[in-house]
Amino acid sequence: MGFAAQYLAKNRLFGDFISQSPREDLKYIVVIPGYNEDRIAETLHSLRKAKRPRGSIEVITVINTSEATPEPIRENNRRTLLEIEEWRSRYTDEDFKVYPVQPPDLPVKDFGAGLARKIGMDEAISRFEKLGKEDGYIISLDADTTVEENYFTAIEQTVQDGSSVNAGIIYFEHPVEGSDFSGEIYHAVAQYELFLRYYNRGLRWTGFPYAFHTIGSAFFVRALAYVKQGGMIRRKAGEDFYFLNKIFQLGKIREVNSTAVYPSPRFSDRVLFGTGPEVKKITNEPDKPYMTYNPKAFYTLKDFFSGIDRLFQCSEHEAKAFLNDLDPGLSSFLEKNGFQQAVKRINNNCKRPEVFRKHFFQWFGGLKIIQYMHEVHEKHLEKIPVQQAAREMLEMIGYPARQEESPSGIFELLQKYRSIERRSDYMI
């Protein structure tokens, strides 16, 4: 039995869509979900122009509909499939294969980016299983995203250092100028991207170990890691966040900042949250500043995380005293979420402090941090404009600027955060 046979038998929704056998040297499979697309050829051109790694590449595009998809979108999906077929007849070669996949109508209750991504990634796992290649890599991309020329070679360099990297988080930049979109959209996406980078830097500053971006078009995952953690999440939105937070628990996660992907800033109603809906929300409220989490919340988390090691093999009395010493907003949130019971359970199963720490951050992970952020800003803190928050965070993380140099506008602040991230080399 191969490394993925049990996973596929238990979790896969469909059989193989691709009848051709994979090449023996297949190492990377790009998975692109598509729904009501109009620029997929640009994405395929971008991938094809990128420098090739050793071995062959496959691209799986999952053009999906639900049982309730209206006819105009179905027609557009059919045009997209024809566009892909025409493109692959002209441009694919033996080392670069493109396979359009069209599953049958999907159930409305599960329909969304997560299910489409899962179908494509499970197809990729099936192909790696045929080769017995647990160290193949699935690369996640979107149909409105282009990549830098060294995209594949940067990924190759990251995974071929002998450390069996489980996943990589790829640097991204939304276009913030040009003629494809209006100035309002570019300004909106700059604000949203600044929020993403502000939040990520804040988490990293607190000492939270899993402080990575979770963007569906900007990561790759090792086939064995994908199988170990139960595959892609079946969610209408946020599937990338939930999936990657499972993968982070395995460790051996790398940032890849030597290349870049460029997601589109377009409007979108396809998902409930993320870039598309946020851009739409910001542009619909042009006179309102984009509000975000108060930096004070990160100070509270930093204080909390700095004392985690004191909880290893602590008594119930010591756990209660630790809780009472925290900021009241955080203390209330933790108590409501079973903090003392969680500490007791983790201690009962951990004999070393480093193991305790790992399991604690699996319990108090990315989702609980977001839940805490929402609650504390409902009851204890006021949100502030993202520009103000981003300027304060620069001071907090050690990038003070003289007044005459201090970035003030959205685009200047975003560029500062981008340059900081490009220079980082974070891994766990």
C-alpha cells in the first residue's frame, strides 16, 4: 500500500479525472480552482514563462459549478474550459502539462473555494501516489494570479536542501497601480494588504510560532504532509487558513521571499471573506478609514506568550494565579474557553517543556487568536485606522523612523512592510 492509498480511499470525493499516466520525474503539481473566470490564460502564460525546475510540472485547473450555479456563469465556465483546451493545444509540452478538470455539479452546502481546491489537490495526491512520491509538492494558486519568473526555481531551492520541508509560504504582492483597475480599487487593496502584513508582523512580534500568511494563492505543501493532516478543508471560504494552520503543526515550514505571486485585487462575491469581499467593502465606503486591531492587543498577547513556560507541570492553583495576572480582557476570554482544563490536559500528556509548548500553541492557535481579537475589540478595545496601527507597529517591531522619514500614506507604509518582509527568513 502506498503512502496515500488509505487517505484517498477514505477522503476522496471522485475517482481520477486525468487518464494519462504521470511522468516519472513529476515533482510539482500546481492546483488552480476556477469559477466564473476571465483571465486564466494570463495565469497559464505566467507559469509557462517561469524558469523550469528539474523534473516535469503539471497544472490542474478545477472549473467547478454548484447545483445552483446560474446559466450565465455556467456559460462562462464552458468558455473557460475551451480557452484552457485551446491554450494547452498550443503551448504545453512534455515537461509542462495542463489538465482541465470539470467535476459534476457540487452540492450547494459545501460549494466554494475549499471544495474545488480539495478536488484538485486530491487529484494531485492520486498522481503522486501512482509514482510512490511522497516528497512531491502541491502548489496552490488562483486563476487570477500571476507569478515571478523564478517561481518554480525558488520553490525547488527551498525544498531540495535535504530537510523534507512540509510547506512553504510564498511572498505575495497585490498590484496597486496600473490601468487594469480603478484607482479606488488599487487604494482599497493596498489598505487590505497593509492590514495583512500589519497583523502578521504583530503576531510574529508576540512570539506566536505560527505567524505565517495564509493566502490560498501563495503556498505549497508536501504530499506526505497533506495526507498526514487529512487534506484540504471543505469550506466555502477560509479553507487556506484552516488547512495551513493544520500543516503548521507539523513544523518544517519555510517562508519563500525570493520570489512572488501577484493576486488580483478584483471584486469578488465568490467567498464570504478575503481579498475580494474586503476590497468591495472598502470601495463601498470610500469616506471611512479601514479600521483594524488596536496594537495594545498585541502587547497583551506578547505578555501572555512570554509566560507560557511557567505553565509546564503547574498546579491548578498556579494556573489560576497565572490567569488572574493577565489583562482582564484576555483572562476573561481564556477562562471562557477552558484555559485551566486545557493546561491540565496538556500537562497530563507532556513530559518535556518543549512538547508542552508545542501542544499549547496547537490549542491556542491562529483561530483562537482571531476569536480573541474579535472579542477584545467588542468589549475592551477600540479599533483604529490601519495607517495609524501600521505606523505604531513599525515602532514596536524595531523600525523607528525620523519624523521626516516616517511613512504616512497607505502606499508608502505598504512598501515599508513589503521591504521588511522581503528581507526576512522565517521558518519553524
